[in-house]
Amino acid sequence: MTTELPGDKTQQSVDQKTRRVQRFWPLVSAFAVLVVAVLIGALVMVRGAGNPLGFDTEWMDEILEHRSPVWEVPSLAMNYLGGGVIGVFIVPLAIIAALCLFRRLWAALYFTVATIMSAGLVQLLKGLFGRARPEEILVHADFGSFPSGHVANATTMAVVLAVILRRTWVWVAGVVYVILMLLSRTYLGAHWLSDTVGGLLLGVGVAVIVWAPIANRLYRENERRHRFVLARSR
């Protein structure tokens, strides 16, 4: 028979508290990110009635100075890839179908909910702030510059897939994709730089908020898939 020392109880109490922190910090941090995104939009509207901030104009001046057909083609490609029928329907549905095909149903649900929530919040904030787009825009776009829907969508997708697949190369590819999307949106004059930052923060926040309640189920699903792959390889 073992005797439990007072120090053991203290350690167990500390362990429970740290687990509780680990359980709730993703939600807290994600909500904080969303709050920051909203505050950026509020700052833009209050400070200049939607007019660009100092770093917005400086960045746009650099973009205009370096515009050329060489950069326009890839920027337009990113424009179509991240929005319209391709970005809103074809790419997400293809990813959902692939996840279902590999029996990653919780992952498919996670991707679906995060994508819909991200798009919904983008439209809500666009209507709330009603910021005008830059005059130097090269593509057709609807009204509402803040936040960038393309960047929010790209960030949400990148973070969700990185969480699901848990591979370093997925994280790296996601970061590169988001940066390219950010650069393309400002290069085309579709958004101010602050719009893309707001979209990035929103995308991260949504991905983490949706992940937190089902993190354990996603982990178990991933472990089952991993064991299945190992069993088939033997």
C-alpha cells in the first residue's frame, strides 16, 4: 500500500490547472485574434473614415512603382484561385471530398464549418465597416475592402489543413500560399495592406476557434488513420 504525500496532491492540483489552461488557451487566443481583427477595422474607420493608414499608402506606392506584366499574371492567377467559383466552391468541395474519401469525417466537418464561418464573418465585417477599395484596382470586386476575403479564406484553409495533416511541409506550404495571396491582393489594388492583415487574423482566429471543441476527436481520428496506414504497410 502506498501513502500519498501532501506534495503529491499539490502536484496533481497543479497538473489539473495546467491541463485546464492547455484546454482553453486556444479558444482564448483565437478570440483575441478576432478582436484584434475587428479593432483594426474600427481603427481604420474611426481614424480616417475608411481612408488608408500611413503604411497602407506607403505600401501601395511601392506596389504601383513596381507594377509590370511579369507580376500581373501570377497575381491574377491567385485572384481566381482564392475567389470566385474556383476559390469558393471547387477547391473547398474538392478538399472536403478528399477528406471524406479517406474517412476523415471529423476533419471534413472541421474544414466545412471553418470555411463557412470564415466567409460569413468576412461578409459581416465588410458590411459593418464599408471601407472603399483602392482606386488603383485592376480586377472587378464587390464593395467592402476590409477585411480581405481572399486572405481570410487562404489562411483558414492553410491552418485547418496544417492542423489536420500535422506535417511540417503543410505548414510551410500554407505560409507561402497565404503570403502570396496577401501580396497578390495588394498588387492588384483590390485591398489595402491593413485589409489583408485583418483577413489573416480572422482566418487564424476562426480556424483555432472551430478546432478547439473537437481537437480531441480530430486527434483520435488521426491516430486511427495512422495505425491503419501502418497496418497496411506491414
